[in-house]
Amino acid sequence: MKTGVSGGVARALVALALVSYHAVPAVAGGRTTSPAPQLQWVTQLIVKEKSSGLKTQSVAVGAPIARADVATVQRWSVAAQLPVTYKRAMSGGAHVVTLPSTMSVADAQAVAQRMEASGQFEYVSPDRIMRPSSVPNDPKFVDQWSLWPSTVVANGPATTAVGGANITTAWDSTKGASTVNVAVIDTGLLANHEDFVGANIRPGYDFISNDAYNAMPDPASHKTVPLGFVENDPLDTPAGRDTNPSDPGDWVTTQNATDYPTYCGRASDSSWHGTFVTGQIVAQHNSVGIAGIAPNVTIQMARALGRCGGVTSDIMDALAWVTGASNVPGAGGTALQPNSPMAQVVNMSLGGQGACSSAEQAVISAARARGATIVVATGNDGLNTISSPANCKGVIAVTAHTVDGDLAVYANVGSGTTLSAPGGGPGAIINTGSNGAVTSRQIVSLSNQSLTTPDAGTSYYTTEMGTSMATPHVAAVAALLLSHKPTLSVDDVQAILSQSARAFPAGTFCTQNPGICGAGMLDAGAAIALSVGTPTVTVSSSASTIVANNAVTLTAVVGAGFGNTLPSGGVQWAQTGGPGVTPTVAGPDGNGNVTATFTPSAAGTYSFTITVTNNLGGTASASTSVTVTAPPTTTPGTGSGTLPFSGGTSGTGPLNQSGGGGALPLWLTGLLLVGGALAFRRRKA
Ligand SMILES: [Ca+2]
Ligand SMILES: [Ca+2]
Ligand SMILES: [Ca+2]
């Protein structure tokens, strides 16, 4: 009987017919990671000065709208304490200026507030980049908690989920590129489903051998599985492997279960498992059904699971072929044309018990060496060991968590687990029933209403739970990463997915059992941000308050961001408040440490901002202040802030912004803009 949308029985691992639910005893422990950054950048400000008392003059239609003059813009730059460049006049007497570098919204807001504090402006606002809403209009998106962020984000969905994979934030950057090829090794595909209309589906292959399971009788019944039983593909010729990976159904009758209890377990309806998994990745954003995670990538089905599962030899031939291997036997045992272009990402929501075999490892290692990211489910036995091939070296092994961020009760964890992704269902410890009904706590995707052979109705959807459902979240995000940054290596993709994973929430199984659930929970938005290589900087001072004439050292730790470098001049200090000083700066050293040391002679609050700009133009900044009190026996200086721009001559001497000696506008007086190590070399040259 079909359970339909309101039900759903986990059939996550087709090759493992049984799902056993048992929680594992908890032990003490805990772990944390940093929160996910958000992707929001600003390059411009909108500026409106206070009325000067003159009446606004109306401008005739077709006449030019007055631009701000040079002196005005210079005044704005002084107020901003940054050089802004005039861009254009705007409606309502406002103007648009360009910032000297791309900034985070927070940094741009700080500049705007600084300008407003000067009292000259009616308002100054970051000219935010607006994007179409990341919330798709697919009607079942309201049940797709696994794609939501864990906290409210701009342009994101109204609702959040602790266990959500923050896919919607990644969509601000990419929904996938058709040049990225993903292969799904599964039960086949119903490519004519309404939610695949417009998807980039390329020809796949059907690798199920005609004699799968045929060699040995079932150990319990001693009955021999007939030829074609697993294949269950009567409409395709020749028998055995063929060019059509369409899913003919994998239902198991009561008689089948009685005849082959070891191979088949219990009777079941057709799972349409491959269609479900593929739908999670590439269901279209089209006002119909669900929203796929990477709807614009190119997808391909390699059918290797049939009635009662599949054999490793068929599955591994499928993996070899989709990843571009030569000499893979196809129909009639003849060598197939290598799959070109090869799949860069392979989804394997399947597994079996036991260690990784040499045969599996050989195929996986070769596929990985060709450049394939292979994503595999850890299995649904509720064990602290993971299935094969998830336990093979070189794959991304995915366990499953719930809407609450707890380990799913069925999900295998243990050595070799890479990370967790939403799989839905009940948690090992926490079962609050949050986010509503049972349907919304499972994963929703594409299916077919028929219990046996596919029917013509191609608009059916259902819910499931399992590590099979978690795995395509990770595979699709790997594809998004490669879409956004095609130069990423297999190692890069794995490192980014792990390093950007969010911590499991307090009180969950994985915080209480550290080290066995992998790096944390999949976070697509954080993964994209990390892949972009956003630079990082933190700054601290050796003292927050000192007496004048004592030295202070500011220490910043800078990073170029994943895979990036800091170019010459990529590290800049600016004094943003207090009597002008000329610090001695050094670094960055091998650990990214940058220091600025100065000895203030006057009382005041000395404020500094350090800005890091990497080779891609991404920036990060951080600020700190030091309060200096007057020495008991001396009079504080005037704090005029008009220091000469003559610099030192050694690598650790005082630096200034004169660089190549070019003229600087007067308003920069008192600012200190210095470069990092590379800037030193350039200046000395
Ligand atoms: Ca066939
Ligand atoms: Ca076929
Ligand atoms: Ca859709």
C-alpha cells in the first residue's frame, strides 16, 4: 500500500532492506564551531545632504540633474574617513558614491553612520545589492525545512529550521551551472515527471546485469533467483545492461519475499528511489512541486539498483563509467564509450554491510583521481559503524540529522563519517515535533503513485527519511560549489564542506558523542562563502587603557580566505580617531599576524581600523580603540592630527600611505594607511 504524502516509510538504503531504529547510549561531550557568515556586499553609498537653506529648484524634463561638485565630494570623503568617488545624481536630491573597496553590509553601515555623525547629512545609506528572493514559489517549499537557514536571513524564507542546510542562502550565489555534471547511481529515473520539465538531464545508462543474484540460491529458502529478477526490465532490449536507465519499478511481492527472504526481506511497493533522490537535486523552480537544491546543474542516472537491491559489481561499473573510465562493459559485454564529460559529483544513496572491499576501493580511488567527488550514505541501521562504500577511503560519507539538528535515530555514524545533512524523521534524543506535522519533519521529493510499474501520472510527491535523503543534499551542494568556483579540487570541495559545517546543537546525540558524527551539519550558505575565500581579520590591543608615553601594540590576525592570497597592499591600517600617530607596523608573518606599535604622547581615544583585501577584491575589516590618559607631569598634546607623511626606511619602520610618493588630498591627513609585507618590498624598491 502506498503511504503517500502524509506517510512515508524510510526506504533509504535500497540495498539494505531493513531499517532498524534504536538509539545508542549517550556519553558526555561537546563541540563548537563558528557561526556561518552571510553573503551580502556593498560597493556604493546613497548620500543626501541636509538642506542648505536654498529652495530646491525644479528641473525641466530632459534637463540634466545637477551632480555634486568636487569640493562637496571631498567634504563627503572627510566625513567618511575614506575616499569616496562620485557616481551619479539620484532622485530626491540624493547622490550615489562608490566606496574604495567592496565592503560587508556591516562595514558600509559603519561608514554611513560615521558620515551621518558629522551632522552634514539628512541620511547616508549603504546601496545594498538586491536580489530576487531566494524563496522559490514551488508550493511544497513550505515543507522543505531541510533547505531553510537555521536563523532568519535577509531575503530568506520566513521560517527557519535548526537542522536546515541553509540552501536558500547559497541560492543568492548560484543555483548551479549546466557545466557541472552530477551522476546519480540508483534505481533509475522517471525523467518525464512534471518537476523535471526543463531540467538538464543527459543520457545515462542501465548497468543492472541480467544475472544479478542469479549465481547462488537464497540461503534461507534454497530457491534460485531467476535471470532478470533484479533487472526487472522486460521492455528494454537486450536483456541485461542497456541504454535506458528509466525506472521500471522495484516492487517485491509477498511471494518474492517468501521465495528469497535473505535477498529481498519483506514485500514492498516500488520505491521510485532514484526519482526521489534526483528530484532533491534538480527539481525545477517552476511553481510546481518542490524546489531542487541545484536545479541548473546537468544530471545523469546510472541505474544499478533493481528489485531487492543491486550487486556491487554493477554499482562499481556504474561508478567507473559515470566518472569517465574506459573499458566499462555495457550491453552485450562490449566496452562503452567513456562518459564525456565525466560526472564531477556522484550521488550514491546506497550501501551494504561490511568493510570496504578492495574492489570498491580500487574503483573509488580511480574515480576520485579522475576528479570525482563521491558522496555516499552511511546507512540506516542505527549503528556506530558506517556502511560500505561509505567506509571506503576518498568518499564523502553522509549521516543524517533531524529538523531539530539531532542525529536521526536510524542514521549510522562512526569512523569515516564526513558530515551530517538533513535526513528527517525522529531524533536519537530530541523529538520535539517542531515545525509541525510529520510530513514537514521528513524530506519531500518526487515520486510516482503506482505501487508496481510506473503509471502515466507524473505529478506525484511523497516524503521519506533516511541517510539516502541526506546524501543528495551534500552532493547537490558540492555541485553548487563547483558551479560557483569551477577550479575547486576534490580535496577543496571536501575541505570546504567540512570546514563550513555548523555545530550540532547542544543536547543532541552528536554533541554528547563527539568525534563520531563528522564535522557537523551541512551549511550550504557557509560553504559557498568559504569557497569564495572571504578574507578574515581580528584585531586586539595590548592594553585598552594606558598612560601617555607608553607603547601600545595592536595585533591583528589576517587570513586571505580559502584558496586566496593577500596581494601587495592587501593589509591596511587606518587611524580613525584620536591624536595622529605613526605606528610601526610589521607582518603579516607566517601565521597571519600583523602588528602596529605606537607610543602616544597625548591623552585621547585612539581608534584604528585594519582592512584586509584579498586577490579577488574581497574585504574584511576590524577596529579597536585605546584610551590614553595624560601623564601626571606633562600637558597633553593638541591632537591636531596633522603629521607629515614621511615614512621610515626599514621593513619594520613606520609606514605611511605615500607609497610611491604620489600626492594625496589633504583630507587624508591623520589617517594612516599602510601595507603588509609585500607593500614593504614595493616601497623599498
Ligand atoms: Ca535492462
Ligand atoms: Ca533499462
Ligand atoms: Ca518545482
